[in-house]
Amino acid sequence: MSIADLHAPPYYMVSFSSQRTEGDNGYGEMGYTMVELAKQQPGYLGFESARGADGFGILHSYWKDEESIRAWKAVVDHVEAQRRGRADWYARYEVRVALVQRAYGFDNEGI
Amino acid sequence: MSIADLHAPPYYMVSFSSQRTEGDNGYGEMGYTMVELAKQQPGYLGFESARGADGFGILHSYWKDEESIRAWKAVVDHVEAQRRGRADWYARYEVRVALVQRAYGFDNEGI
């Protein structure tokens, strides 16, 4: 995974903090499907994901506006409903929808 | 790490997405110091962190308002300046300051 290359703010972020259950249970395949679907959505700007060995992870998806996020949520709910209950993958999660107001960074990779 | 227990939005989030360099180079100690300092700051609400084996990580700190974030940034800059250049720890990072507008979750841990 790497840092999403985005235009200057404002833009929206959907943050997904979660504690995974034990075992894969189809999670890896679902994650791949979700990212591929997200990329096709209107208003999609980028994606970031990190998960530690303890099973705690944070995912970010970035969006142009709230309308894009609502449409994406409908897709997510549909995919999850097609497959299995959320309890199979997550012990707990929290979704936060936020408006990014400022951003700044550092790059030592010479890109 | 675990999910931060916060009151209902609105509140602010500082998201720090980063690619770590190889080796610790005092990073672990710095991280511990930073979190301890953050907890003492006015307006601090919570903290989350996840980093994968590939060195890509996402940290969230949560704050009451923008004034709290500005004060915290002054502390961060001071601590980093006291120690070593950012380039020792990070190949690249991006900081995003965002206003969390909505949040919802799921908890199967029975807490």
C-alpha cells in the first residue's frame, strides 16, 4: 500500500477503523473486490490501507463529495449482503465520514 | 491498538499516512513519547494507529477543535526538532486535517 496522490483539499474521506476476527474467511477476496469496485465509482479519488499484526487496521477511501460517498455506501452494503454477515470479518468497526480541510506532506523518495 | 471511543461528531481528526524507512532509529521511543504528550494536551479526544509489515501506516489523532490541533502541532514540531530529521523515520508522509461529520459502527465484542 502507499500514500494516495490527491489534489489539494477540500475533499472527503471515509475512514474505516476495524478489529479483524481470526482467520481470513474470504476477507482478502472481498477486500480486492471492494477496491476494484471503488475505483469504478464516480467521485473516487484514492485509497489507503494499513493493518498491523494484531488485526487492528485503518482504511481510508477518498471522495469528491458526499453524493459519491452515499453511492459507494450503497455498493458496499450490496456486496456485504451478497456474501456474509459483518461479524465474520470484524469484531468491531467504526466508520467516520470527514471533510478534509488541509493537507501537507513530505517526500524523500525523489518522485 | 484499538478503536478510539469518542463522543458523537462533530470533532476533528488529524490523519497521518506514512511510509517508514528501514530500522527503528529511535522511532518506537518517539512514538511512545508523542502519544503520552498528546494525552496531556487540551482538546485531545483519542488516538488510533495501524502499520503493516510493508512499513505503510496510518495514525489518527482526534481533537475537540482546530485550536487544539494547532497547539498539538507546535508540540510535535518541537519534539521532532529536538531529536532528528524526519527523513530518518519516513520515506514519505501526508498529514490531513479533517472535520468528522458523521460516524457509525458495529461492535461484536459485547462491551
